[in-house]
Amino acid sequence: MSLKTLINRVFDALTRRLDGPLMVTLIVLAALSMTVVFSASGGQTFDRSLGQLRNFAVALVAMWIVANIPPQTLMRLAIPIYIAGMILLISVALFGEIRNGARRWLHIGVIIQPSEIMKIGVPLLLAWYFHRKEEGLALTDYAVAGLMLMLPTGLIMRQPDLGTSIMIFASGFFVIFLAGLSWKIIVGAGVAVAAALPFAWNMMHDYQRQRIFTLLDPTEDPLGAGYHIIQSTIAIGSGGVLGKGWLNGSQAQLDFIPERSTDFILAVFGEEFGLLGNLLLLTLYLIVIGRGLMIAINAPTTFSRLLAGAITLTFFMYAFVNIGMVTGILPVVGVPLPLISYGGTAILTMLVGFGILMSISTHKRLVST
């Protein structure tokens, strides 16, 4: 066997289960992320960008492993992953580590955040549940699914972690919606939620109420609660059409933008690359979402279709909520900009989700219908 043949075989073995359009788009987003993280961290040291490179490297390996797991095996893992996640969430509530007033972390030799497991565990379990019920769904089936969704959501909200609980609720709701939930039930639930808002308001923490007030009028407290939104909108607006150029954003480089390498990194990106840069980023996101929906539409089983649809729509929710909060049209809830914000856990969870999408896409011919 020649060296060229050997290289071709190794390359084919490594890329056989990867989806080409998704992979190329993810690599471009990773390159953009490291570029902006370098700028957002001051542009003097590569430490943060190298850290982000390490995050992507670990996450890509995890994505490759998951992409090689057949959907039938993923289906068998749904219950163990969900139960393990629930046990860890209950353990966090009882023995979790408290930081900055929130009990979100568990020390089991290493420090973990169990809520991240449920970002995959919830849609996986609900897709498995509806796959088993596809012969005929009754109202009680949706009620059981709603209970399986609300248990982890309630535990995470209690930590408190509003941003993560919203995203996990969304991932589970998308599965239930795609399974055929009636619009009458959705409208009825919406009316019930609206009626419960006064009680929910009383249960909210003071800082959560303040975020609502800040959304309505950030100038009311320009140096306090409104500071994030005011600075981020100034940065994005000052970028204009073409932007100020890489490393030339005054709001970012002079430390006016808080949390500029994590939740508010879009403000740095918008200031330095302008409207055209933002349009490029939105285009990349649309490619990812469009490809994910195509995989969902072509999926051969109910389980694969619901899971692929939920993962794709949850990615959309991440982008929508982050862009909304940075531009001041949604409250600040601590959701990162997907695949751009600095942070290992969020990138790992997201790329594991894309690994599931690739598994569904490349194994579809082997799955019995």
C-alpha cells in the first residue's frame, strides 16, 4: 500500500461521519471566535485565544466521537443520561458549591455544572419518548412530556440560572412542538402563563426584576443596571457600516464594554467589523440553521427528526436571545453568543449537539424506518 493510499484511507475514516457544509461553517465560526476573543481580551496576549483554541479542539474531538455513534445507540442512552443529569441536579440543590449567590456547581473530584448535561439530556429523552408513542399521541402523553421537561427546568431555575433554564425549556419545548402539539394547547398555555405573571413576578429575585426595568429604560440607571446595554448599543452603533477595524474599537479597547469576551462579545464584533461583519455572522448562522433543518426534514425516524429539529431550533434560540439582549430588545439573561463567546462548556455542549446532527445525517441509510 502506497503512502498516498494510506493517507487517503485515514482521511476517509476520520471524515466519513462528518457533514461537509456544517463542518466548514463551524471552522469559519471558530476562526472568527478566536479573532474576536483576541481583540476582546485587549489584543496584547494570545492566552485567551489559545484557551479558546483548546476549547474548540476538545469540543471537536467530542463532536467527532458523537458523530460516529449511531442514532439507535443515542436512543438507548436517552434514559441513562436524563437520570444521571437529574441525580446531579438534585445533588447540586443539596450539596452544591455556592459562588456569587448561585448554587450551580458540584465537586466530584472535578468541578462540574450538571445543568449543561440537560441541554442534551432533555431533548434526547423527549425525542425517545415521542418516538415510542408515534402510533398515536394522547393529551396525557404531552402532559407526561411536560412534566419531564419542567422537573430539570425548575431545579435549574432554583439555582438560580435563568439563562440556562430558558434554553433547556426551549430545547424540550421544541421537541414537544415538533411532535405535533396542538396550537389550541399552546394558546391555552400562553393564556395560563400570562395569568400567572403576577405570581411569577413576586417569586422573582430583585436582580431579575431590575433586568426588566432596565430593558424598559436603561438610562434610568446608566452607571448601574443599564450600563451593559448602554455601552453595547453605543459600540455597535459606532461601528457603522464597515466598522472601526480589528483592534481599533474604542469602546472595547478602553474597557467600556463589560464581559466583552463572553456574553457581550457581539458588541466588540459589531464595533470592529460593522454592519457588514454582523451580516456575515448572521449568514453563517443561517447556513448552520438551514443545514440543521434539512437534516431534520430528511431524518428517517421520529426520534431523529425530533432531535435534529430541537437541536437546530435551540441553536437559533441561543443566537436570537444573545443578539436580543446585547442590542437591548431582550433582558440580559446571561446567554453566550453561540460558537463566538469565550467558554469551554458552552462550546462543548453545542458541538456535541452538532455531532448528533452529523450522526443523524450520515447514518440515515442504515436506520430502519
